[in-house]
Amino acid sequence: MAPRSFLDIELKVRGLEPRLLAALRKYPPLRDYLVSSFLPEVVLELKAASGQSCLSHYLWKPSQLMAWRNLPVEFVIGAPQPGDA
């Protein structure tokens, strides 16, 4: 793995937060990682349940840009829209 790479664990559905946190406790990553989701409620649940500090929020639309300010995230990842160059 390159020195500047990291593992991005993305949760795409609600309800898996407890299982993910249990897996991270049992098998902690050896290198840098973050947990991300495009669902704000998943990000909030992860923070509340674990105090997880390395959280990220995916943005799919420009209209979602302001919402990230209310989330306990360290990173915001913008996903390209179809047709974006």
C-alpha cells in the first residue's frame, strides 16, 4: 500500500453501524482508515455509538453541501455526477 493511501469503509445502508464497530474493535486496521457514508444519520450514529473521530460524508448533489457543516466529520468527499468531466 502506498504511504499516502488509506482504507475507506463506506456504509451504504442504515443498521450496520453496530456490526461495523464490533468488527473494527475485533480486527482494527493496521493503517490509516476512515468510515464514510452518504447517509447523514449513519454518520451521526457512528459518532454517538463510538466517538469515532475519522468520519467522512459523501456528497452526491451540490444542494447537500451545506448539510455537512452539521455533521461530526473530518472529511467531505464529493462524488462526481454523471456527465461531469
